[in-house]
Amino acid sequence: MLNSTNPHESNSSFAALKRLMQKPVPRSEERCELCNVVLGEGHRHLVERETRRIVCACMACALLFEAKTARFALVPRDATLISDFVLEDLQWESLGIPISLAFFFHNSSMGKTIALYPSPGGATESLLPLDSWEQIVENNPVLKPMQPDVEALLANRLAAPHEYYIAPIDRCYELVGIVRKYWQGFSGGEEVWKHMDEFFARLRPQPATEASVDA
């Protein structure tokens, strides 16, 4: 014989479950991966040189790595749009990158510049002919001061006209994450292109507010 259910107990349990479901779910706190302090929005990032791992850091820990270190490097905050970048179509094709979007940075642990491009599976590395990269740098001296591991040349040849940035490496991986998350089907779908457009809109320099003209 089945045991009967106490209606009062059942109603009480349902009410407790309902209250629990109505409570807001607390957001997981993002913490510094070096000292475990809670992080706010706009916190800094470090790159572990050997593994390319990007590490979230509080300001105090980030300041420890403003100078060059053996293990970590501080990622800059800002991207710079390069005017009059020189890169012919044939030179781009010689790089062997199958899409019109890629970023290039010097990997200090490998001792060479590598090229990565976003794909639905994540960041895909392309074998970069060394002589081609050296020619690009020679034609664009603005690339010479780029910091190893933390700054990259981000090439957006999907845009018209083409856009080239010196960009923080975390922003480049942010773009990779967008493609990986939103890509659908063969052509990507409307959503991924929308998010990519928004990404580059944030990356572009914002027009300065016009100063008042003296009378």
C-alpha cells in the first residue's frame, strides 16, 4: 500500500522551492589569478609567455609586470589604427592565410613571428614565411616597436577599405572567441557578422568631440 502524502507538507515544500527559484542567482566573481582578489570591470591581463595563457590580474599584480619578466608580460590596453598600411594583395596571398582576417605577433618562447586566424574551432595557426613577414615590417616601420607576446598586427581585410591595427593580444583572442561562439553553417550566419562588426566598431578610434571655435 502506498503511503499517502501530507498535503500541508507538500504545499510547504512547493512554496520553499518556489521562493528558491525566485531568488536571483549570484554571478560568479572573477578573481585575480595571482592573488585571488575579486576583480572589477576593466581589469588588466597578463600573458604567460611560455604557454600563451592569458591571465586576469588586479592592478597591484599587473603593476609588478610593467617591466619585462621571464614568465609574464603585461598586455597594453589600447589598439591603434595604422594609417596608410602597405600590403599588396599578392603579398597577402603569399602568407598562406585562407581567410581575410588574421593577427601576427612575435612569440618570444618560439623566437619567431606567428600568424593566427579565427575559425569555428578556435585560433588556427598558419605557417608564416619569414621572408614575407620581414618585407611587411620593412614596408611598415610602425610595426618594429611592437611588444613581443602582448601586441599583434590585426589585419581586417574583410572591411573596405582594409583595416590594420596594432592591437592588444587579448582583443585578438576576443575576436577568436566571437567567431567560435557565433559561427553557424558554411558562411557563418548573420549573428557572427553582426558581432564582428560590433567588435571592430569598438576597436576603431572614436571621433573626437569638436572643440568650440573661438569668436
